[in-house]
Amino acid sequence: MHLICTKLELARGERLLDIGCGWGGLAAFAAEHYGVAVTGVTISREQKTLAETRCAGLPVDIQLTDYRSLTGSYDKVVSVGMFEHVGHKNYATFFKTVQRLVEPHGLFLLHTIGKTPPVSETDRWINKYIFPNGHIPKAGEIVNHLGDLMVIEDWHNFGHDYDITLQGWRKNVNRAWPLLAEKHGPRFGRMMQYYLAAPMANFRAGRSKLWQLVLTPVTRGRAYRSVRLQPS
């Protein structure tokens, strides 16, 4: 989250739009540590409820709405882990909406899983049980649908780190499983193990990527310098 906020050059008093804000973790972090006012949007009532609790007392507004219906403007826009659910048919609309909402001097950070050719179709098991109608983009799909709407200033891949993240998730699941087994049953347990192990292998083999793109309006008119965090 610090890497994201640094790449966005967040400054106190700015307005940040979080498209697909999830459970409010990034919104709370940005508001607390960078002094920005955050608008987060989600279409999940459960996410809205928990995000509002997590962001209580902070300048954060969590809205239950489709991002395409938003109005107004924001200094910075971010979307983490939501683009995989947009669908390639909606990519152009997604980028046009961001272009409309971000200030001419602003920045947009897109954080998404990506895939490399020749992979084309979504894994049928993942599509049925985990992410129905999800679509992992290829680099060309992003570039082609972006067109002349915004400028790509930085494209950062750190998919190898996501293997480590998935290992951590699996450890947490295994640690908590004695408490979860009675409620969810062995079938769900096997599905979770496969769900975590299969992407782990894909990231380790380099077939899956984890991308952060920083984009600017064509009207921004000044240079952008991206950052990288050194491994700890």
C-alpha cells in the first residue's frame, strides 16, 4: 500500500478515488498515512459494511455504486484487484470513465494480474468456482483498449512476489482450518488448496504476472518518475 501511495505521489488534502475498494484497507491506509480524502466504490454490501467500520473516523466515503455512474473529479485514481472482473468487452468504457474522473494534472494506478501468451482462455475450474466471468488481461488487450485516452508512464511487473503472497495465504488457511472445517467441510477445503496452489505454480513459472501501471492524462504536461521498493 505504501508503494501504491508513493507511486501516486499522494499529497495531503488531495482527493483519491478507489475503484473497487474491497474491504477498505487501502482507503484507510491512504487517509491515515497520507492525509487524503478517499471515495471508495464497491458493488458488495458486505464489503461496504466492513470498509465503513475499518475507516471509521477517517475522511473516507464508501459508496455502494457502479463506478461508471460516478461524477465529479479526483486528483488521483487507483484500482487494485478489480480489473480482473471488468471483462475485456468493458475495457474501453473503464478507461474512458477513469479519464473523465481524473483531474488533468492527476495520476491513475492500475493494479491487476496479467497473463502471457499463448494463454488465452480463463481456466474453466477457476471460472466456475472462484471468479465467474473473470478475465485476466494480456498486455496487448490493455494497450489496444487504452488507445489515446491516457499515457502509460510506468509498467511494473512483480509476479514472482505473488507466489510468496499465495504461500502466506495457504499458511493462514491451514492454520485456521481446524476452526473452519466444521462449517465449510472437506470439499471446500480441497478447493481452497487447489485454488491457492494452481496460481502459485503459474506465478512461479512466469505464466502469470502481477502488474502495476501508472497512467496520466495526455494533458498532464510534466514528467513522471516512478519508484521501486527495495526487497527487505
